[in-house]
Amino acid sequence: MNSRLVLLWVIVLGLLIGGCITTQEEEKKPTPKTPEELKLEPITIRIKSGPTGTTWYAQASAIAGIVSREIPGSSVTVETGSAISNIVLVEDKKTDIAFSFICLLPAATEGKIIAGDYFQKPVKNVSVLLYTTRAAYVLITTVDKGWSSVEDIKGKPIRYVTYPPGFVARYMTDVILEAHGITHEDIKRWGGSIIVVNRYEDAVGLLAKDQADVIAYVPATFGQSPALVELEAQKEFVFLEPTESAIQKIASKYPVIIETVKPGLYKSIKKETIVINDITVYLVPKDMPENVAYTLTKLIVKYKDEIASVNAEFGILKPEDFLSGYGKPGQPPLHPGAAKYFREIGILK
């Protein structure tokens, strides 16, 4: 055989064999997986919620269980916190998820100082994962006092129970008092006193023992607070209603929602009662990996009924409710991972 012909056959054979090998190698390569099929590596996250015994702490504990189960090997730590300081902890990258309220976010994003010395500069590292349950800022007294409106306590020597400056329960209830022309100094001047406690249960306990006349409180709007159920087993209570003019003052400055608590939520609530509502927001750092934010958002929405087993209000949330604060004044941007999930389920364009 001609040497040139032999060389040509060798070249052709080499190309054929190489092609087969390449084809076999390509067949061995795994096909790209869809986002649904991708498995997230174990994650370690910290959740800053509210004080123990609150609906926030219950929500965080349920979420910790879901994440640990659905992403094996993950470590989730639930820590107590407060709505105002939680924002700063996200900003400073000292926590991974923090619960807060949307009424505080305009001050945080603008760098407006509130509650003593918080938000001396605008927060830049904070984004929104999703919005969840609602809570009401209320002043509570017992029925035997005969008061029904915040205006009724004006000029009276009340024993008023509140919290340290970092608590939103103090900040926003002080806003309500001031909208009615009442300050802490006024209460003292009228012969009353200001009692500061660190736990909601302590405030409720003082009211139950008749060691307080009015307490500041932040209960869930559409679900029962265990502490208030325990209170009415001893004393019937009432939420003091804000006046219409006070409501207008507050709503003009804060992204709050004015709603009505229906009779029957508690045995003590005998009539429709107007309350000033806020929306819980879950905050995360802007630089949280997109796949982590996506997965956390999906797990919370997917297993909302499981979270409802410890916080009944979660059970009434519809998918679109998880964006209920989106677009309101002063809200940080929605995290891209969360936005991706909400686009996938069709509630965000």
C-alpha cells in the first residue's frame, strides 16, 4: 500500500476515534440542573427575633426547624432582639436575618435619629427578604378603670408601664401618646409615674396585680397573645382607642395601617376597636448570596402553615401578603434572591 495512503487512513481513523471519545465524554457530563434541582450547601445563619414569649420568637424558632430539616447539616441560631436594634445588627453584619417593623425603616434609610441614638447615619447594607404578620401598637388598661380612649387618661395620675428606649413598643406608643398631647413628663406632672420593664410579660403582670394602670404593648392583630389570654383570666382589659385627629397625625408621618380588631379575638374585646397597625419585615444583608435568600424565601412561603402552628396569623397569609410592605415609603430594596422567587410564583413583575 502506498505510504501516503496509509498515512491518510491513520489520520482518518484518529479523527474517528477522537470523535467517539469526545462524544462519550460529552455524554458523561451532567446536564445543567434547574434552580429547583440545585441542592444548597449547609448554611449557618443567625436570626434576631423579639423577646422570648413573643410571636416573633415563635416564628423564628419554627423557621429554624424548617431550614435545619430542609437543608441538612445547617445550623440556625435564634436570638432575642428588638425591632430597632435588629436593623443596626443587619447593617453591621452581626446577624443574618432580623425581624423589624416597616414604620422604622424610613428613619433607618434616611439616617434620622430616633429612640435616643439609633440611625445616626443611613443604613446601606440592609435589604428586605419578605413581609409577614401584623402587630398593633396599643395602650392597655383594665375595664374597671372606666376608660376607653387614649384621651381619657389625659391629666390623670396613672402608673404607666413602658420599656427601654430601644424597644419599638416604647417608641411607637410614645408617638401615640404625643399625638394626643401626652408626654412622660406630663404623666409625672399629673402625679403619675413611669415604670420601665424589659419584658412584655412583666408589664402584663403588673396590670393583672393592679400595680399599673396603663401598659404599652404590641400584640398580634389577628391572633391571640398568650400573655393577654392569661391577663383576662384575672382581669378584663380594654385597648384604649386613639382619636381620629391623633390617627391622622401619626399616619401622615409613618407608614402604619389603621385597622379594626373584631369582637371575640379576646373575650375582653366586646366591640370593634380601632388600632394602629404595623407590618413585620424580615431583613437580611444586601450581600447575602442570592441562592441563600431565594431558598429562605421559598421555604418560609412554602411552609407558612407549619409556622402557623406556633403563630396562627401566619396561616391567613396569602403569597401576595409576603410583599405587603413593598413599595411603601422608606423601604430598603427587595433582595434579588427574594425577588427571583416572587417573580417565579407570579406576584412580582
